[in-house]
Amino acid sequence: MASMESAQELIEVVTALRSANDALIKATTSGDVVEATRLLQDVAVLERRRNRLVHKSSPEIARTTSSYESSIPLRDQVIQALQLTGRPSSARLVSDVTKSRWAERVDTAKLSSLRRDEARSWRRSQELPGRQARDVYVVPALTYDRFTPVRGTIALSTWPTSLRLIAPLSPRVDMLHSTVALAEEASAVAGTNYESPMMRLVARLGATIPGVKPFGGEPHAVIEAARAELREIEETDELERSEAAERAHAQLDAEVLLFGTQIRTVTSRVAGGSG
Amino acid sequence: MTNAPGPLESFRGEFPRQPLNARRVAGALEAPGCQRRTALDAAAVNLDKLGSLISGTPTDRQSPFALTRGNQFEQQVVANGMAEIVSLARRHLNLEIPEVRQHDLSASALQEAYPGVTGTKMNELRARLTRQRAEEMLADPAHAYNLIRHAMTRLDFGGETVYLEQDVLAFAIGGRIHVVEIKSYPRIDGRADPTKASATVRQTAVYALSLQQLMLEIGAQPDVVNTTTMIVLPENLSFRPTAVTIDIDMYVRRLRRQLASVPRAAEILDAIPAGTRLPAHPPNGAGADELAAAGTAAREALAALPPRFTDGCVSCPLFHHCRDEAELHRSTARLGSAVAGACGNVTDIAAAIDLAEGRREPADASEAAVAATLARGAAAARLAAGGLA
Amino acid sequence: MNALQTHQALLAAAERRAIAKTTRRHVHLSPRPLILVGYHLAGDPGAPLALMWGTSPGEEPHCIVVPEPRNRGLRFEALAEFAAEFLAYLSEFEGRDEAGMCLDAPQLVVPNAATAEWLCGIVGRFTRNLRADGDAPAPPSVPMAGKHLSFFADLMPGSSLVLAATDALTTHWQTGQLPSEDLNLAALLGWIDPPTGTDGPQAARAGEASPPAGPDSDPNWDAKTLAELIKEWHGADGDASEFAVRREIEGEIREQLAPAWADCWRALDRLDSLPAAEHVISRWQSDRRNWTDHCDRIAEDRAYFRNIPTPLQAAMRLKILEDRTEHLQREMAWDDPLVMAAAVASGEALAGRVVAAEPERRTRNANGRTVRRPLITIEPTLEFSRPAGTTLFLSTNPGVMLEMLPSDPSGLIRAEACKGANQNNTIGFLPNPGDEVVLSPYGKPEFYKRSKLEVIPWTHQQILEDESEESQ
């Protein structure tokens, strides 16, 4: 900014003001009304200019982040986190990602009601003229066989169906993919305040991957190890998921495709119940 | 009249309200299908204040110079017993206005006669007085007031009745109501800025429709309201008033259809989590922390209302907020109605691109159609890049 | 919006950077442009507040301010200062060649279309007929400048005499924001050219926060700063304090308009990075001719302007505008494969590979005469479903006209040449087997009904009746 120039200008104005005030005293005491009136006006002009310069030079926080980003609603925190992980994620992971990447707390207690609210919102939207649905919904992941909601996992409605279905190997596959995505993001935010928390998160996730040294959570190493393990298990998982997706498209209506089948038994606390 | 607040009242909570005006109603219909706006408009939430609170910057939306010029032009036009209007009406509407007997129903004009009446009570009073005056004007044209200024009428919006500020002049002459609008943008060489002119016409239609409804309320026919309206504008760059007349019947009918398809606000609020409400607006001089907290709470409440981001959103006080939200959601709507329309039910930008480039299987027939169209676009670009002339 | 543009918009949003819509530059860039930025008082386009202009990015631009924009005396004083320099700039382009055509034409560069419309359409319109007599007379340079500005108000699509930076940029780049957001020059440049360390959306938001490019000033700045300064002006007593306030206003204005000034130069820089399209030269020739004719009219005092067109003139003008727009689109497609790609994407143009050619083929035409109709068979790269009888032109040589023949089940497309490659001296233009070709609906104007492109614009026609123009 032109802070050097403004500082110089301010000094000039204050100096001019000082001499104008001195002259004003002389004119007033000597009874020169005309001169005094003129000087009064000059002083007023100079004071306003001084005030303006002072206001201008006070540090204005450069607004590179919009106020929207400075504390976004829970729903959008979740959406943002899921876009980063790119795979069905647990509430814990969503919370950790949000804290590490954006330094914000997620009220996890509200997450279960969020899932419920989303379903309700979608259902209502279907009843409105023109079926005005939202651009994206937070939805549960579904089991690949019975299409029931997987407890504690959330996904985005805009993802392909196969990605939202959980087959036997899926939790591990998804965790590995998310770890890769987070490791890449950690590299992208190198040099910022988010670097350390992201590195710690990546290290924690990477610790479970064979081939990654304990406390050796360097992003490249984690990515390589994760990809190595994926090469072994991913193909089977993709096959199972896409077959399940085909079945889902054939059998399910729009609501179930998004939110899963509801377990209609009254006593849902049966031991070993799905969901 | 029950004491329990309805869903709209509950949602608005202690956030300031403001009666709607035609500009706001017309603006709402430019961005149709937005449940967020519908709920806020039906609840008569002060949208400018909400916009400033959420964006964190107190913004004046109009320059003081533009306001002054507008006021000056209006003063000139209504001076000397509305001499200019009388003359223009004679020339352009073929209307002979005898001596103007005007009544001012603005809140400021009524404050003296009705001390202590504020807020909703004032709106009710103004609406009641408007109704009475209208009845008198039609029953006894020779002696009653023949011009009401700053009337307050009502409008059905999203299943709710909202108060509407009438910024037009409504003359009752010869058993009919004639609407005159005063605007301060210029008419240069016989043409006014088409964007401003069409906005004015849409707004006048709102006033006319509301007046028609008032007629029904007092047992008169809606066609008492003359749909040929007069708009007074400065000629070229001077302050000399000129006028255009326009038959807004078509616009009034379109407006009626649009209003009919506004979803029920009560239904919209039925779908949001119980207890969602706007915060109170911090008082003047509140600290940055207080404002930030209120802003956060407001954003949280708004998130429950589904928006519909389109090109028409630019004039809404919430524009930046909803745009940033659409951007975070990576939705095709962020790119405008043309792109969103071309992508149909595919609302996610990455999904649309993946479909175009064959990286994603269409889930149904409509996705397949979108994929095919976009794929052509992508392929054509690739061909061009490959050096084809 | 066609499929290609939609795809480009999606890509821009995903990559968070503007995507190139062209491979060439389709506007002429003058070596000596005049950049103009300015404000008028809110709500009063007839009351200029300030103008800033210059011909070099390195130098400090000239600036005039009207400390009380509603004061006609001050207004014409400022306009006179602007007019003198404006005329001096234009006079650099009066030199002629042996044929009597001006060696080069001026180029005005403004931040956006609204500034062009205000400066040329309104300021020009209302200064061109000012009288040198009467009360508050204006110096003769002002109406002269007004006549020139009025000329610049009435340009056709394809002209580069006036460049609105936003229009020029959106012709060549696709952003990931709303089309109406592209009207903000700073935001638009943010998408096209984000500073290192930021991306398109971030740079666009920073751009939005900067002072507006005009012709409307920031209403908050109006309320906070301008109002106070104008009040100070009114309170100023004597030359010294007036001078001081003037200096202050000029300082504030320069600060407000500085981003618009810099952004215009940035825009020219970005455009300069693209190689010129082929038809840019011929279009600039037209501009030079247009400028020359205008200078002739001015010199012979024939530069009258009509304010209100007759219905016939209005209709003709619309037709000419349509023709010119279509013509410009055609030239851009010929010059630029990426622009042509839009027609391929929409199914209007055929892209494919020639698999067979019969240069000697002859058929009988409707009169029974034997005519030479070379045939090419094309394997389409993208599905093309226009019917038999459709007329197409070789994109690389639009003089070659072809007609589609009925298709056969093989899916290959057969087209016969009707013109432009039917004789021994032109058969070489026929594509060979193995060639990748694009056949488009864009043909040379000879094949179209010629519109009267030489007609004098209605604004410049000599008026027959007395024009009672009040001095504003």
C-alpha cells in the first residue's frame, strides 16, 4: 500500500495545521477579523484531511475470505469435509478434518439430527410444485446388500450410487482413499497454519497402513503405501459396489436410493440388527 | 387472534420486520422457486438488515446523491397542488383531475394524530385507513379525498398476508382508480433504459394487483383500477417532467399467476427442524463479537431453508451469501441458469464433468442425455485442440 | 449457450480458473490506444464527476474532476479541459495515405460497455450541439468532442474503434461465475489472471471489494467521502481553500479509479498474449474507412446527428446489426478452430475424416446438362444428423460449397461440391482422403443476399428539418 506516502502526507498536513493554528491565534489577538475567518476555514479543511488520512492508514483487515467462510453452518461444514475426503466418512473423521483443515469445531451431537433433517427436507421438496430439491443432500451410506443406512457414516447425494454403497471391503478402501486425499491436501496447504494439524491427521491415519513407519507420516510415503494396499483390494470392492449399484437402480425408488430402506420393526434394538 | 406464534413468527423470532414493497415482491418473482426467499418474504423479515448482518458489512444500497435527486424530482412534480401531474394526466391519460384533495397515510404523517402507535399496529392502522378512504373515494367522489399517498394495502404471498407499501399515487376520478408512478431515471430521446423501465412496469403491476384486491375487499369490482398507468420521468437530462403511459394488464395477469405458484410458506417452514429461528439483531453500537455471533446464528438458521440460486439473485440482499454457499456446494447452479438448465438434474459440477468425460455411469435416462450433450461439447473442444481447422 | 460453452463453464469452475474460449485474438489492438475511465454523479448521467485518461500505462493518467458536478460552469470547464486533450489525441489519426484513407484510426478503451454508452451515448449526445452563445456557453472544443464521441457511440459488431474491456475479455475467456458477475472487470480479471497464491474465485472476490470501474461510483464512498468533500467545496471561501479541496477530491478520485485504469491495461495485456485472427486486419480496415469518412464529414461540417430515428431507419438498423453480428460470428469461426468447435458441438457443423474422394465425378443437373460434381465421403468423428440437401462449406476455404447427398446405412456422409472446387484450376481445393475436415454452415457473403453494408448510419444522416436542440 502507499503507507510511506500517506505517512509523509500526514506529517505535512499536521505541520500545516500547526502553523495555521499559530496564525489563527495571531489574527484573533490582533483583531484581524477577516484574516481570522479565513484561517478558521483553512483549519477546518486541514483537520478533515488529517482525520481522513488517519482513518485510511489504520490497518484494514484484507478481506480475502468472505464472511461466509468465517464460520459456516454445520450442514455446510459437513459438505465441505466430505468433498475433501471424497468417500463415505464417519462423524469422527468429518470432525477431525474440519478442525485440521479449517480450524473449526463441528458439533457432532447435532450430526444425527442433521441426517434426519435432510431426509425430511428432501421428502418435503418432492411435494412442492416443480419438486424443488436442493443441490446436494447429506445422506447416509447404505449397505450393499439390503440398502439399509450404515450407522455413523455419511455421504453426499451427488456421489455416484456405487460410492455410497458399503461392501465388505469398502470401509478399508474408503479410508485409504480418504487418506490419500487428505495427504494431498496436506501438501497443498504447506506453509500455512493448517499444515501441522493436517500432517498430524495424516500421520494418524497412515499409522494403520502397512509399510508406513510409525511417526513417519510424510505425505508422499503415506500416499504410496495407501495406493499399494489399494491395488490389492480395490478391484474386488469396485466390482461388488457397481453390481450392487445396478441392482439398486433397478429395485429402489428415488427416496430409498438416497436415504436407504427404513427398518420397519418397532423393536429395533434386536441384538445384531442391521443398520 | 391466538397468542401462540405461527411458524413464520417463530422463525422470524426477534429479527426486525419490514413491510414489503413492490420492488421486493417483483424481485422475489425474478428468482422464482427459492424457498429461502419465500419464507423470508412471507415472514416480512427486514431483508436489507439480514443481508448486512450476514455479510458483516453495513451497506447502503443507494447513493445519497441518487436519493436526493429522486426526492427533488418528486417534490417538483407534486408541488403546487400536483400541477405537473394534473397537466400530464390531461395530456397522456385524457384525464381531467379537478382540484387535488390529497391525504397522506404515511407513518410519519399519522404519528401526530395517533401517538404511540408503532410497528405492526401502525401497519394495521394504515391499512384500515386506506380501506376507509378508498370506500369514501368511490362512494362520494365530489367531496372525498381523490388522492391517497403512502397507502398501505395487503398482498397474499406464499399463503400469508403481507403488508405492502404503496409508493404510487392512486387517484380516484370518475369512479375509477388511476395509478401514477414517479421515477427519476431519465427518458432520453423518447426511450428510457429498458432494464429500469421493465423493472418499473413489474413493480407497478404489484401495486395495481394489490389495489384490485382492495377493491374486492370493499365490495367493488377489480376493474375499477385502470390498468393504463402513467409513469412520470425526467425528460432527457433536465428536471422537466414527461410521461409515458402503458397498459399493464398483461403484467398484472402474469403477476397473479406467478404469485399463485409461490409455494406455501407454512409448508416450507414445516420442513425445517423445529426451533430454527433467526437471532435478534444486535442494537446500534454493538461490538464486533456480538455482531459476528448474530451473523453466525443467522447463517445457521438460513441454512435450513433450501435456496434456489439463479441469475436473478443478483439484486437480492442475500446474494453474496447464497452465491458463496452454492460455490461451496460446487453446484451447477452457481454458474447460472443457462448452465444449470443444460445440466438438468445433475446438480454437481464434478459429476457433470465426470459424466461428460465418461468417468461416471449415468444413473438414469436424464443423466444419460446430459452426459451425451456435454460429451459432444468436450469432444468438439478436443478435436479443435488437435489442430483441426 | 451451447454444449461447448457449458462444458467450458463447468471446467472453469472445477479448475477455479477461466478457460480459453478461443485460440486467436479477434479484436484489433492499437499501438496507441486511449484508455478512458470515469464516474458521473449517482442518478445523474448528465453530471460527470470525473474523467481519467491516458495513452501509456507507465505514465500518470490525466484527471479532471468536477468538484460540484451539478454546477454547469464547473462542468463545462472540466469538459473543456478533457475535450482539448481528446481532440489532440484524435488529431494524431488524421494523416492520410495516397488513396485518401487515414493511415490509422484511434482506439478508445473503456472498462465496460456501460462506460462506453455513458461517455459516447450520453455525454457525446448532449455536448455535440452545444451553442457557443447563450448563457453558460461552452468553448467550441466541447461540441467538437461531442461529435466525435457520438461517432464512437454508433459502432457495429466487429468494430475495434471502441473496446469495452469486459466484452473483449469475455469473448476470449469463460469464467466460472454468473454472466452478470463478468460485468465487473476486476472480478473478471481475477478469474482470468489470478495473482500467484490465489485462485480464480478468491481473486474475483478481492476484485469485487475494490472500488467500482464506473461509470457509477460506490454508493458507500459517495455517502462517506464524496458527500463530505462536496460540502467542503461549498464551504470553501477563496481560491486557496478551493484549490485545496480540489486537490483532495482529485486525490480521492484517483484512488477510486486507479484499479479501473490498471485493469484496462491488464486486459489489453492478456488480449495481446493471443495471436491475431486472420480477419482482424480486414475488420480494422473497415474501421479505418469508417473513421476516414467521419473525418471527412467533420471537415466538411456535414457531421449532423439525428436524435430519434424514423421507424424505417430503426428497422434497417436492426437488420444491419443482425447481419453484422452473424458475419462476425462467421469470420471468427473461420479464423479459429475453437470457435468453430461450438458449431460442431451443436450439430450444425460436421467434423470428420475424408475416406474417399471422386474428383472427376459427373452428374446430370436439373436441365439435363452434364456437370462436374466432385464427391467426398466422410467418416464423421461426432454424430452429424443434418438431412440431405443441407448446404455446407469447407471451413478452411469457405469458397468451396458442398451439398449433402442422401445417406446410406454405412453411416458415412457423402457430399458433392457445387461451387469452388469444380474446375481444373480449383479442383485442388477438394480435400483428399485422409484429411481431417470440418464442414460448416458458414459460407462467403457472395452466397447471401447482400445487405446494404455501405449505408450511412442513421445517426449521421443529414437532417432535412430544423433541429430544435436545446443546449443542455
